Amino acid sequence: MDPHYRNFFLKFLVFEILPNSEMTNPDNQEIWQNLFENWPEVIKRHGAVVTKQGESIPFVDFLVSCGLLLIERDGPDSSGTRKIIVAFDSIAMIKLSAAGAMSQFQTMGFQPTL
């Protein structure tokens, strides 16, 4: 791939962690909580949480509590809400707005295929 095109593509990368059949079990809460509790400094805290009900909630920062995620938007939604508390077991997917190489996501535990 042309390096110039590759850099352009990576600049607008949106990385999605899609749930698979294993992630629909009761341990789903632990998987998401572990991801947020161990969020690496090299990955910006910008993206969106998609709930199992299909609601996409953009975030620019977050805090973790037992079973709950407090996410902060960069601006209010139509009802004036800037912060939302979401139960980890209601998360279906995380979308990350992150530029850079896929290798930086190895700090989150992702590995290339063999």
C-alpha cells in the first residue's frame, strides 16, 4: 500500500471491538470493565460506547466504578446531558476514534494473527 494513502487511512481509523458469541455471556461485564480499567495511556479516550439497545454514546473521557462506567461527552446532547452512567453489562461494542498503527492496540491485549 502506498505509504501516503496508508497514513491518510490511519488518520481516520475508527477501530471497532465487535462482540462475538463468547461476549454475550454473563462475563461480558468483566471483559468490558477490564478493558476500561486497564486503558493504556497511548490510546486516547475518545470514541463511542454502543449499548445493546443500539444507542451510540460518544465519549472524550471516562471513570470506572464497580459494574458502572461514567462517560463524558465533549458537549451536551439534546437534553443537556454531558455525563452518562452505563452498566458494563449493557455495552455491546466500543468504537475508538484513533489514528496510528494497529500495533498500538497491542497495549490493550490485541495480537496479530499467526
